[in-house]
Amino acid sequence: MLAADLIRAQDIDVLGLFFETPFFTAQRAVKSALSMDLPLMVVDITKRHLEIVRHPKNGYGGNMNPCIDCHALMFRIAGEMLKQERADFIITGEVLGQRPMSQNKQSLRKVASESGYGDLLLRPLSAKLLPLTMPEEKGWVNRKLLMDLQGRTRKPQMEMAGQLNFHDYPSPAGGCLLTEKVFARRLKDLFSQGKDTEIREIELLKLGRHFRLAPFEKIVVGRNKQENEAILALSKEKDHILTSANGPGPVVLALGDFTDSSMAIAASITASYSDVGEGNTTTVKIKRGEVERLLMSTAMSKGEFVCYML
């Protein structure tokens, strides 16, 4: 928001871009763009992004976040869009040193180089601390009116936001699921299956409790009504759906071709997370497509299943 405002203050039109994947959505960006009357285009980059999440040239951050490769990809796609949008250069809100691994000088240089559009990539908030870019050299942008921010503190940015009446802006942390420990562990498990990843499988990682019962047998257990409905919406005819037939309980989605022993464990988990009560027996309904069957199962201590949990 601040970078866009700095450039617009020089009487330059700015088009906001948000690159969307299952790991980060545009909801927050849309709200921010509306608040400052910034035209915004949302571009789905899922297919290309998944490739770098699986095989990042520059490795991961703390979890499954390939930040350097991710940033380079975004700027590459922005560069590819320059001609069709009749734009001359790219800006970003990055600040030198704000993130110690992905926004130090070396990383910023690497991102610019690997994007293929480094000469056209301008970082207005830290421009005075970075090498000249083509927009500055050619006089499209007045370098003197840009900033020299650096470091992890965001106090200068917050002061700028206050002066510009930007009061509703995103919090400094969060936004990318790849940086979250539990989600990253689930995604790593999904990738370990060695098959093409369905988008709905990634969406399921955001929901419920996950249990890996065998190499190709996994269940997702809803935690509330909203999650139960979302899990059902993501199910397919080939999946098994387990529910308690004797009262409230979770929707359990079983992914894979389950053996009888694994299905028995899945039914037990279904019973154990229902309202039947530990030690009590209940009927679990198992549905696959149009076929339904019933299985008697006993609710057990949830601790019995920790070894399967992702």
C-alpha cells in the first residue's frame, strides 16, 4: 500500500497485482485496494507455484515456504504481463532487512536476477539503499522522493500509514500457509505420496484433524459443523465418508483404497470423536458413492490415535 502510494504521488498510474494460490488468498488484498482506490488484478498462479513449492531451487525457509523462488516467480509473471497491461516497470513493497533470510541484500539481488526483470524491478521503500534501477536512471521515477527504510521494525511504515490515513492494513505476520508448522507438515506428507496433487487435497489440509493410517490411506476428521460441511463439499465419489449413525459426531473423509483393518481404525476414530462417550459402542455409517454399509465400533481414548496424527 505504501509503495503504491509513493509511486502514485509522482503522478504515475499503478495497477495492483495479487498472485493467488491455495496457500494465500486475495481477500485481504481486495479490502486494502478498495480502501485506497487502487485498481487490483487477482491472478491465479497455482500451477506454476506448485512446481516451485515441490522443487525450490533456493530451498525452504523455516517450514515449506520457498520465499526466494516464490518472489522471483511472482516478479517473472508480473514482467510477462507488462506488455499486455501497457506498463513500464514493476514495484514491490519489500523492505531491505525486514525478513532476515529473504529480504537481505543478497536475496533481493537473487530474486531480481532470477525473475528475469531485475532492471525493471523497483522497491520504493528501500530504493535509496539499493542500486539504481532503469525507472530511476531513465527519469520515470524521481529517486529523491523514494525511501531508505531498512530493518525489521515496522514503526516507520506505521507512521507513514497514519499520515496517509491507512488505518485498516494487514498485520505484519501471517498470510502464507506455507510458513505455518502444522500445515507445512501436512503438505510435506501429501507430497511424499509421489503422485499428482489435486487442488482439493491442498484445500483439505486447511480443515479438521488429519491421520495417516497407511502410506496411501488418510482420513480427515471435521471439528465442527462448518468444517463438516466443507469436507463434504470437497469429497468425491471415490472417497469413503464415515459418520456416527447414533448421534452427533464428525464427518470423516477417507482418502485412498482402504483395507478392512484401516477402515476399522477409521471407524474407531469416527466413534471416538463423536458424542457417544469413551468405552461405548456405536454404529458408524460408511458411504462410498451410492453404496452404504454399517460397522459397529467402540469409542476409545483419543490418545490411542496420536501415532497416526499429522
